[in-house]
Amino acid sequence: MGQILHGSAKTTHAIRGELQRSQASVASLAKRFCINEKTVLK
């Protein structure tokens, strides 16, 4: 079953998990997923 996202949501559960496991820099992750650095830090 699909995931229902908030209208302004930029990340899914899968993306958030990948962000948490990644060893890459905040800036590179933000650029890769087209999201703000503050969003990556959350």
C-alpha cells in the first residue's frame, strides 16, 4: 500500500532512513535529494 504524504512533504520514510544511515555530508545529501540542509539535519 502506498504512503500518504502531507501536501508540502519533501521526504518519504525511505529517504529519511537513507539520510540517517548515510555518511555523506549534509550539503551533498541536501543537493542529492533537492531538499534544504535544515531538513537533512532534522
